[in-house]
Amino acid sequence: MRTTRFLAVTTAVLFSVGVYGAPAANVAVGPQYDTTHVYVAPGDFDRFVASLLAIFGGTTSKQGVFDVTPTPSNTMSQLVLTPAGTLSVFGFKTPIPYPFGAERTGYLVTDLDGATHAAQAAGAEVLVSPFNDPIGRDVIIQWPGGVNMQLYWHTTAPSYPPLQTIPENRVYVSPERVAAFIGGFLAFSQGKTVSDDARAPGVEIGRPGDTYRRVRIESTFGKLTVLVTDGHLPYPYGRETTGYEVADLAGTLAKAKSAGVVILAGPYLADRRNAAVVQFPGGYIAEIHSVETSHK
């Protein structure tokens, strides 16, 4: 076990200093600019946005219909800025071009071409080469383990308020691909591993009594949690792409129920967190948690 852990850590360190040369520049802007991408049916769009605001508070951009893909399409689009995280909501009125809809997040970068090259150097594949959208440029990349992300750049730099709590990007990866994913993402994000628990409580993935490996990473992009599993996951685990931190889980869940949100799993206590997995109107699944501030 020690040998395995040493090799995994060594691999991550080699990637973080740049196995292909000097470390890449930090292209991240800040966690308030890292948006969870949510695709809902047009008929559920307004109800979904309203439920987010009812639970987390915040503001929205003006809703509109745009072509945001490199091939012709039309989607309702709106940005939701909450104190717990930012979401880009899409309600396509036309069929969704491949591979859009599979990307979990959009990360704002200072230089799209530079960020794309840095991601490739760190082991990512470009699924959709850089293209123009109504307000900037975008690219879709895929990390080892099948993790799809969008990188974006705006012609006019956006200005969003700082977040009260930083959401976590929740990534499920197989044991065979986790070293490549973590090493590559650390190199690209210039981040650090905050914790690496080889025996995390299985209740976090719906398997009480079992254990699994959980790695927490932080960078200028925000927080990212890697859940390393064999894929034997009961519903809804693996469907949630983001974990949102709130001050009071019980109070938040009460507001959630009133807003039409369904509790799918939990609440449960693990790793000093009270957590639950919920489904919003329109089908979006997320984890919500509060952090215990003192040991009992």
C-alpha cells in the first residue's frame, strides 16, 4: 500500500512540475467564474432557475435565446449567480449538437489558446476546437477518465461578486485512470492536493459499510473532489456534478422542498459534513452539504 501511494504521489508531483517542460502559467481567474453547466427542457427552465434562487439566493443575467455552439443551434440561456456557486443554464430549442451537454463545467481563463495548449500538454484531449460564441470564445476538452470541461474567454472581462462558499466539482474516476487525471489536472490548474483518503466512508457514495478513495484538490479555479470507485454506484451517486456548501443543511433542505426539490439521498454525516443529494425541477442533481465547525 505504501509503495502504491508513493507511486501515485510521485506521478502527481511529476505532472505538477510539468513532465513536458516548464510548469504552465496559471490561466485561472477565480471560482465565481467557474460555472456548472445545466441542460434542462425549455418548459422547465424558469422553474429550475426560480428553485435555485429560492434555495441559494442571488441574481440572474437577462434570459435570451442564442447560438452557443460552433454548428447551428438555438438555446435559451441564463447565468445564475448565487453566493454558493455560479450556474450556466441552457434550454435547447433545437437538437443539442454533440458533444454539448456532457461537459460538467465552464472555466473562465485569461487566455483561451494558452489554456488549451496547457491542457493538452497536461494530457487533456480537445473534443471541440476553439470557436466563437456571442460574447467570446470556447473550447471543450476531455481529461483522462472521460471528464469533459469547457474553457471559455470573454471579449469583455466579466465581473462577478466573490462567493460566500466555494462549490466543489465532483468527479468520478476509475482506479485505472485516476493518477493520469489528478496529475494532469494539478499541472493545468496549478492546484494542490488538500487530502487523499484511501479509506473514505462509503456512505458518501451510497455504500455504507464500504470504503473508497477520495481526493480533494484546490486551485484558483476552486474546489474539485475526485471520487475513485469501481462504478458499483446506487442511484443517484455519480449523477451529481457539483457539491454546494451551505451554512445550515436542515434549513436549506426545508427551503428546497418548498421550491419543488426532491431529496434523493441523505441527510448523512461523514467527513465532518452533513450532506444530502437532491434533484431540482428539470432533473438537475446536486450534492448539498454543511461543514461541522467543531469535533464532538
